[in-house]
Amino acid sequence: MTKTLENLRAAFQKLYGREPRFFRAPGRVNLIGEHTDYNDGFVLPMAIEYETIVAAAVREDRKIRVRSVNLDEAGEIDLDAPEIVRRGSWLDFVEGVARILERRGAKLRGVDLLIESSVPSGAGLSSSAALEISVGLALTESSASPIDKIQLALIGQAAEHEFVGAKVGIMDQYVSALGRRHHALLIDCRSLEATQIPFAAQDAAIVICDSKVKHELADSEYNTRRAQCEEGVELLKEFLPGITKLRDVSVEDFAKYESKLPETIKKRCRHVVMENERTISAAKALKNNDLAEFGRLMWLSHASLRDDYEVSCRELDLLVEVAQKSRLVLGARMTGGGFGGSTVNLVPLEYVDEFTEKITTEYKQQTSIESAVYKTGAADGAGEMTF
Ligand code: ADP
Ligand code: MG
């Protein structure tokens, strides 16, 4: 048992006076396939080695008592009392998962929970999905009411929609639930079919650089982009009658008809059509252990997000530029919605330390901002921790 777990177990015993079981779910990073999800396209995330652990023991009643070590806050939910929706705190995630599980047929027992996470919160590594999935697993397993991982992911997403009020896609919960060590997960956001893509980590690591900035624009621009994609589909339908989403437009067809689109719509659609193609190619490259090709596609993805989709920002561009100039990485790009957040870098193992040093120093010099850097391989999705 690791030190973290020993401490968590000791804290649990002190708090609740019983012996817990432990459940975990990881955060995630998207390697490629950005702004493709709501266009019914492809994404290629992986689970990371930063995770949320839930210690749990059943109670005789139907109460969920829960404490977060990270926030040093506690709360209580009575499953037989009326639901509370969007109270505006982290308890929304816990309540949401519990209530949606029950609505979909699980009969939950009361539990005492103690939660501790190494996923940085708000860095774009989906601490929220890690929380939903680890809590969902703890609740169902403690109630001897197991559910499959895909259902668990969908319940996490529904909880975030309804109880938190965040209109998120399915990627985060999917990969947190279904991720596999040494694999990335290619997700078809239309069929929800997911394919494990081997990502042998003996040669390179993923290094995530958090720019620590978050520009105001993010939400409004996100909605604008979604609308622009829909407008593109409407315009292209005249020439391609069968399409419903940009996912349906091939690179060849797009080349044929792009001149019919207004300039801005054309750029937005070009990003999505090309990014879908890049994501499929990247999955193939990864499978073939062609990390150079994977890296090349990452650079292209960033350029496309910067120039065509216009969702990058000065800080993200700087992080990618420093990475490129350093010649220490195989590929780098912004990851997540944009206008701040993190970049993801594919770095040969022997350069990881040098790169980390370089990127933090140069970023600090040019922006006066202290970035945060996380090195990781591809981790397993959610599960019970056994010893
Ligand atoms: P991200 O998912 O990118 O980290 P979100 O804003 O979606 O950012 O989710 C962060 C929120 O999730 C936090 O503000 C908090 O409400 C909740 N959360 C995540 N991890 C924990 C934790 N260990 N304890 C309590 N709440 C957590
Ligand atoms: Mg989140």
C-alpha cells in the first residue's frame, strides 16, 4: 500500500471509525481531436497518472457522508430526501452521480466517503470526471449494484449536465472510466464506439504544460464556434445533401466545395474536417509506434486551432513555440477548448527533464507566469484498488 493510501486509510478510520474499500478514477488529456466532439467526430484522449481516490464504507441508513481532503470540506446527502440541484459546490458532482444512478435503477446504500485527488483542479485535466467516475464506482460497488463502465461514463456526464449545469461532451468520463495503461482511446463521438490504441511508453512521455491563464472569451467563443459549424453544415448541404454534421464531410468533398463558403465559416469547417482526418491518422501512427508522425500531426493540429479555428491565445502559442524551438519534443499542441488551459507535448524520455526546465524558465521569462508541468504515461481507467 502506498503512502498516500496508508494516510487516506488512517484518516478514514479516524473520521468514520471503520475500514474502507478504495476506488480510483484518473484525469485525462486529449492527445489530438480538438473541437471535433460536437461535430460527431473523433477524439484521442488518454487517462493520466493523476487520479482521484475514494475511500468508502457502507452505512446502515441511506445517507452519503462525504469529505474532500483537497478542499477540507464535508457534506451530507440523504438519498431519501428531495434532490438538491446546482447548489454551486463540489457536492453537486456527488449528489448528481448518486441521483442519476438511482433514477436509472440502482438501489444505493448509504456510505461514508473520503476523497483525495492528485488531479489538479481546473487545469483542464478533468478533475471533475475523475470525481464523478470514482464516486460512481464507490457508490455502485458499495451497494453491490455494479454497472458497466460505459453506463458509468454516461451517468457521470448526465450528472454534470443536470446537477452541475456544465454542458460537457462524453470524452472525459469515457476515458476516465475505460482508459487502459499504455493505451490511448480513440472515441467515435457519434457511435460512442471506443477503440484502444496501443501507446508504448518506453520511448516517450506526455508532458502537460498548464499556462495558468483562462481568458474570458472561452464560453462565448465556444458557442460561436458551435454555431459556425452548424452554419457550415447548412451551407454544404446544398452540395452534399446527406450530411448532418461536419463529421460527414470528407477531405475530398470539402476541397471541392469550400469555395462556396464565406471566409470565416470556411476556416472553421476546414479545421474540423482536417482535424478529424488527423485524429484517425494519429491513431494509426500510434498503433505503428510512429511517434515522429504522431508529433507532426500534433504540430499541424495546433496550427489549425490557431489559424483556422482561432481558439488559441498568446500564452498557448508561446508554449508551443518554445517547445518547437527547443527541438526536444516530437510534437506539441494546445489541448482542451482553448483561450488558456494547457498544452500537450510528446517528449522522448531522455529529454523530459531538460524540456521541463526549459519550458518553465522561458515561459516565466516571457510572461512572468509560473506554469505547472505534469509528466505522465497512459494510465488505467477506473477501478477498485486491491492489495
Ligand atoms: P476540471 O474538470 O478541468 O478540473 P472543472 O471545473 O470541470 O475543472 O471541475 C473542477 C471542480 O470539480 C472543482 O471546482 C470541484 O467542484 C470539483 N472537484 C474536483 N476534484 C475534487 C476533489 N478532489 N474534491 C472536491 N471537489 C473536487
Ligand atoms: Mg471538468
